[in-house]
Amino acid sequence: MADGVVKVIPVTGMVWAVAITADGKTTKTQTFACRSAAIAAGVQIALQSESLLLIQGLGDECAGTESIQ
């Protein structure tokens, strides 16, 4: 059973965040310039904490000039 929820979500500008929620409260948030880096971090955190992983949003891969085609 999941102890919490790890969310990968888009934030303003081309920044992605990993938010860790347990017992209805967000306990920790990290930001990343790339969606792939945020997803990788989210997967690691979810596996370590036996939590549900939720990936939301579409958008550019990185805050640089790269984009998803």
C-alpha cells in the first residue's frame, strides 16, 4: 500500500517540480529544469518510499531550446 503520493508537475516557465505528499500534506518539493530529470527523480523517490507516482502535464522537455516533437 502506498504511503503517499509523489507528483511530477509542470510549474511556471519551463520548470518541473516533484512534490511529495503524505497524510494530505506536501512535505517536500524539488524543482528541475528538465521534465525527464523530474520524472527520474520522482521514480526514485516513489520506489524508495513505496508511494504512488503521478506524472502530470505536457510541455517542453527542458528549459533550454530543446522541445518535444
